[in-house]
Amino acid sequence: MKGLLKFLRRFVAPYKKNLVLSVIFNLLSAILNVFSFALIVPILELLFKINKTDYVFIESSGGFMGLPEFSVLKNNFYYYVNEWISIYGGSNTLLLLGLVLVVITFFKTGCYFASTAVMVPLRTGVVKDIRTKLYDKVVSLPMEFFSKERKGDIITRMSGDVNEVQTSITSSLDMLIKNPILIVVYFGTLVALSWQLTLFSFLIVPVIVWIMGTIGRKLKQKSLEVQSRWSDTMSQVEETLGGLRIIKAFLAEKKMSDRFEESSAKLRSSTNRVNMRQALAHPVSEFMGTALIVVVLWFGGSLILSENASIEAPTFIYYITILYSLLNPIKELSKASYAIPKGMASVERIDKILLAENKITDTENPVKVDTLNDRIEFCNVSFSYEEGREVLHEINLTVPKGKTVALVGQSGSGKSTLVDLLPRFYDVKAGSVKIDGNDIRNVSLSSLRGLMGNVNQEAILFNDTFYNNITFGVKEATEEQVIAAAKIANAHDFIMESENGYQTNIGDRGCLLSGGQRQRISIARAILKNPPILILDEATSALDTESERLVQEALERLMKDRTTIAIAHRLSTIKSADEICVLHEGRIVERGTHEELLALEGYYKRLNDMQQL
């Protein structure tokens, strides 16, 4: 219950108006329901001519909160019914009471509909808010978070777990509001009818509540297991779609199918256990309710048959009707007590993302930078992804404005990690990275990343048009500027040859384009942004000779008059760099121009000789 209240404060608070209206309409519906049932007694008495009492109108002296006592209301109602019978006759009075019952039922059902209708925007709004918060959190979290999480698991939390919250919690909110109101109103009516019978009846209720609570607590534990199994299954689907080419190439279809079959079997087993427990809700509550009715019938019958009966037979029929009506909200409340633990299990998994700590944030008064005036500095920089395994060790490097510095070295030497520190995809563990003397941890993230343009080994494009991919992240770009950027990137010609020119969709991750074309679109995007600092991460390593030539031409135009840090495996692409740094096992072991490094006959010379061979 504590977890549910916390959830309501976090996500339902913006919809307080809907909650208040739901309470009002449900209260009206419950009261009208009681009155509609109350009309059944005089109708029965008229039909069967049971009540022969002469009633006299009683003036009310005021009861609880100034309201007339129940016995006074009942007496005066019967007084008026007898008056109507004497004036209009029994048949017409019966018709009149029937019409009153129809009118009350009309308003009751109208209130019931209104109470449900005002909860629809709340349920859909809460789910939308959770999804939006999740997405916003995902795009704001540092890269370090995603290196430890599976994409399939994150997708599951944003889809399956959010859907479970919608199914289990938000759909149960209506029951949580309506049923307690019905229970209170019906219980108050039962007490007014016969407090002795009500006291006896509700000695059994705590037993029902305890049984439901015990099963509900175990359900939450099983639900967590199901969601974990579902994440495993979705992760396998995501891995399969991403690695389909390799799966087919290595004839591993059977192996992957067996692996998925095993995961699906575990998911099925866990789901069966949860559904079995949830299926207990209705039979258990039905059995308990029937047992309660039987006991009350026996006890109430005993009271009626005794010499000093405290309750009349028609009133007892009304009592049983209200008691039976009370069982339905108790059953629905028990269903909610089963459903909510399932939803809370999903909330726990969602909170793993929503409450994840983001250490890469702006300081209280961050410095804003508009351009690079002097230099970039890496001062005694050390970094590790995990404790005890250092990836970079005491790196010292200065990149003057307008110069090109290239990073070379074997895979795993720390090149990509070093450039990822500059836009603060990760924060240094020791030392500092500075721009014009300002530690980048004191610079606002938006202005820092606004200085930089990235061209990566794998061109990251989106399932959109050429135009929207080139203008991605650039506000208010004109069509002329987009075309000019594409021309500089050697992309304009093949764009114009496509079906709809710049409005042609390029497919998922640019799958309708060749590798060279994707890379040139990526370069056009960087050109349009016009950043003072350019980061090239092996931008030509995956291209054929012709594509490399076109991309290299585009890169040279892009690099002109910019401060550039380039990672390269092909040494031919960085011969003209102002300084080349050779990294080995997280350290800079050599630095200088192409000719100076060849003369050292060290790591760089060996790399150069191997590539020439």
C-alpha cells in the first residue's frame, strides 16, 4: 500500500480534478443505488399486502449533523405511501413507485457512467506521462548506463512494463475509488437497518481480507519473475534482428531457435504460476461471499422467528439485498488487490530507469562557451569503465585551435574513449579536460556539445528523409543551406537521383543507401551544423576505395579551418595531420608528424609498414 500511495503522488497528482469528480459521481451513484433498493420493500409490501401498520407523520428533531434519523425517514416515507394508496389506489401507487425507481436508476447509471468517463483521461494520461518520462530519462542518461544494460531490457520496460502498469494499476484506480465508497455507503445502510446483524456479519470479513492479502503478496514476487523472463525474451529478439546476417552465415538458426524456445518456456512457466494465483481471486471471494450470505440468512432468520424480532421480514429482504450488493465491491476490491501487486512489480522495474543516477549534469552556475578561442587540453587524464581496469592512463594532450590531431593505435588502445571524454559522454576519473582553460565539467552541456560535430565509423542515420537527416539537430536551416552542405559532402548528386530528391526516405538506419552514401550524409549533417570542433572516429575505415576518395574529399573540405581530432586506422588518411599521437594500452607512446614518427622506427613505423604490405 505504501508503494501504491507513492506511485499515486508521483503520477496521479496532476489529475486531482478527475479523482475528485470520480469520488463525487461514485458517491452519488452509491446513494441513489441504496434508495433504488429501498423502494423494493414498499413495492413488495404493496404487492403482497404484508404491511397493515397505520403510520403517523413524525416531525424530525435533527439527528447526526442535523439530518433526520433513519427511523424517522422510513416512517414518513411509509406515511406518504399510505396516503397515496388512499388517494390514488394501490395499483396507481405501485406504478408511481415503479416510475420513481426508473428515474432514480436513470440518474444512478448516469452517475456511474460519469464516474468511469472522468477516469479515462486519468488512466491514459498517467501512462503517457510514464512513457514520456521514461523516454526523456533514456535520452538524458549517460552512455555509461547503456554499457551495463541490454537494449532489449530497456525496450521491455518502456513497452511491456508500462502496459502492465496500465492494465494493473491505472485500470484498478476506478475500482479503488468506487468500491470503498460503495462499501462505506452500503455498510452504513446495513448498520442503520440492523446493527446486531451487521456486527455478526462483519466478524467474518477480516478472515476474507487476510486470505486475499496473503495471496496478493505472493503474486507480486511472481510478477517480478515474469517481467524479468519477458525482458530476457525481448533481448533475444533484439539480438536476433541485429545479428541476423551472422546467424544465417554460421548456420546458427537452429541454435538460436532452441535458445529462444528455452527462454519462452521459462516465461510460460512463470506466467502460468501468476495467472493461476490471479484466477483464485474470483472463486475465493465467491465462496467467501456465499458462506457469509448463508450465515447471515441463518442468523437473520433466527432473529425474525424469535418472539421479540428486532427486524421485520421485508426489511430483512432489503438487508440481504444490500449485503449481497456489498459483496460485489468487496470482490472487485479483491481483484484490485491481486492486480496492483503485478503493476507495482513493473513500477519497480520502470524506476530502475527513472531513478537511475545521472552524474553527468551541469554545475550550479555553468560557464557558457560560444566558440573555441585557443585550445583543447587533456591534463593527466585517466579513465576506467570498471574499477581496477584502467583504459586511459595519465594522458596529456593539447589541440591548438585550427589544428588537426590524429589518434592511431591498435583496437582497444583507448582512442574512442579519449574522444568520448570531450563531449562528456563519460567523465574522467582523474585529471581534467579543458576548453580555453575551462574544465568542461564546469561548462554547460548544451554549449559544450554545441561546439562539436561528429562523424563516426558507422554513420548513425534515422528512418526519415535526406532533408531531415541532414538538418537533424540544426534549427531553422534553409533549403539552400542544406543543398550547399550536401554539395560540399559530395552527396547532392545521388540525393537528386533518388525518387523524391531531398524528401526521399532512406530507410531504417539508412539501409537503402550504400556505406559511402550514408557517410556522406553524416558529413553533410556535420557541415550544416558548422561546428568549430570536429571529431572524426574512423570515418573512412569501412569504405571501398572509390567511396573513401569521395568521403575523404568531403572530410578535407569539412576540416578546413576547424579544430579536428581524428581517429584513424588507415594511416594514409591522416598523413597531413599537424600532430599524430600513437596510443598503446591507454598511454600515448609516440607523438609527432608523419615523417617524424617514421624516423623514430617505433610503433607508428610498424603500423605503417604493415599497412603498406
